[in-house]
Amino acid sequence: MSDPRQTENPFIRNAVLPWLAAVLWAALIFYLSARPSLKTNWGVWDFILRKAAHMAEFAALSLLLWNAIRRRGMAFSRALALAAAAAFLYACSDEFHQRYVPGRTGSFRDVAIDSAGIIVMGFIIFRLRPKKTAPAKVAVR
């Protein structure tokens, strides 16, 4: 019996699935933004948890976008910058969208919180990147 990893279509694995994951995550963000209210009766914890969720959802979006862009062969830093820019633009459009949802408002503060998640994820990706190794020096005698 053959190994299923060898018969898998590399185009689907490397191009379609990463973009599908990013688009589905963006759709989830859109869906949650279209909800009239996500508030609870937890007082200050409600605010903290909702803002932490803002950071986390856009950190995840930037990671998924970076993965999809990087798999298409773009250089590491360029892919990271492009993913961060795309996630930021989506954060802006998300807040604009919320202005038209009853019970919701769009705010620059939320864009800043989303951006903090994007920046934190960018830092994590950058710090965990594979290190380039210098060629071994040969001792000459």
C-alpha cells in the first residue's frame, strides 16, 4: 500500500489549503463582527477578554496569511510584512463593517488592539525563523 503523503497533490497542500485556512479565519472574524453584541455581564473581565480576543484573532490571521504567502515562495521578511499589512487592512475593514451592525461600533482603539496582535505575532514568527548557518571555516595549515 502506498504512503498517502506521497500521492497527495502538492498544489493543494502548498497553495490551496493555506489560503483556504486564512480565508475561513477571515470569514469567522466577519461572522463574529456581524453579531449584534458579544458582551457578557462580567464587568471589567468582559472588556479584558473581548480585547484579548481581538488581539488573538488578528494574530492568528496574520500567521495564517504569512504561511499562505510564504508557501508561494516569497522571501521570509517580505512575506511577513505583506501578511502584517493585509491583516492590518482587514482589521480596518472589520471596524468599518462594525459601524453598520446594530449594537456595534467601529473604533480606532480596536484597530490598535488588533494591530498589537499582528505585531506580537510578527515578532514571534521573526524570532522563531530558521537561523542561517555560516559556512564552516576550514583551517589552513
